Amino acid sequence: MVSRRLYVEGGGDSKALRTECRRGFSEFLRKAGLEGRMPRIVASGSRGNAYDSFRTAVSATSSNSGSPMLLVDAEGPVTSAGPWDHLHERDCWVRPQGAGDEQCHLMVQCMESWFLADRLSLAGYFGNGFRESALPGNPAVEAIPKADVLDGIDQAARNTSKGGYSKGEHSFRLLAKVDPSRVTTVSPWASRFVAALREG
């Protein structure tokens, strides 16, 4: 069976960071129960690079290979009916010919929103000095603005040995630690993403 490719935002231009990105998503999906059905994770760097790589993959996909998938930050609240509508309205991205809604997935409003779903893992990762009270209190993580998510995690971690939150240094290590069941319980878009991989 040919494993489908999942083009994810993240990893920047560093080989080491792209390795961390692949490892973080692999561990998250393994814990979500996808062992044996894992996609091949392509750490694409920027959102734009992820989209461009996905478009290229769609145009090159043959009938005997798995349909590629795209996963990027929504970068804001999602009010559109479908993911491609949101990306068209926000970024003027056009759905590639032949690509369906089931191939496009969003981290709402950003990957760090998923971390707020598992505060226990957040606290365990940062250790002594972590101040959970600094995190946004809204349990509906997809409704919390991206800036508030990032600032809240940084403020909560400011007095730990890690000295705050650094996206490059901490994001994918945290992704590997959070509990996917907690994330999918409070994030409908994360639930949709995991379900699509299970069905595919």
C-alpha cells in the first residue's frame, strides 16, 4: 500500500528543524491511533511552500498513489463552510484542480491552539515555574485569537528554565507530547483531520 503524503506547514529552512517537525507530527498521529496507516510527512517550511508543494503533488498524482493532503495554520478564525473557501478568502489560494475538501486541513487558529487542549502536557514539558493561570481561559480553543494563544503560552512559560516559548525550539517537541484525544475533543478541525486520515 502506498502511503499518502501529508504536506505540513513547519520546519523552516533548517534540516534539523524539519526532522523535528516530521517527528512531532508522526508521534502525534501515532498516538491518535494511526500506526500502520501513517502518511509520509513532508515538512514544507512556510505555509506558502506547503501549498505550492501540495499543488505540485496533486498535479502529479497517479491513480495508484494515495491522494496528497495539506495541513496549515488557519491564521485566524474559520467562518467559511470549507477549508478551501477559508484559504481563498484569507490568502487568495485557489483549490488545485482535482483536489477535494477532504484533502485540505486546518490547524485552528494555529498549531499552538492544540497545545491549550492538553494543559497537563504543557505544564509537564515546561516544568517548575510554569504558570497555567497565564493561559487563555476559553475552553473553545479554536475561538482564541492566535496572538493570545502564543502570548499566553509564552507568559505561562516565562519563569521556567526554558525562559518562555520559542516556536522553533519548542513547538514540535510539544506536539509530540500532547494527547491527541484531548485535542480532537475540543478542536473540531483537528477531529476532522484525524478522521480523514483514519478513513483514508
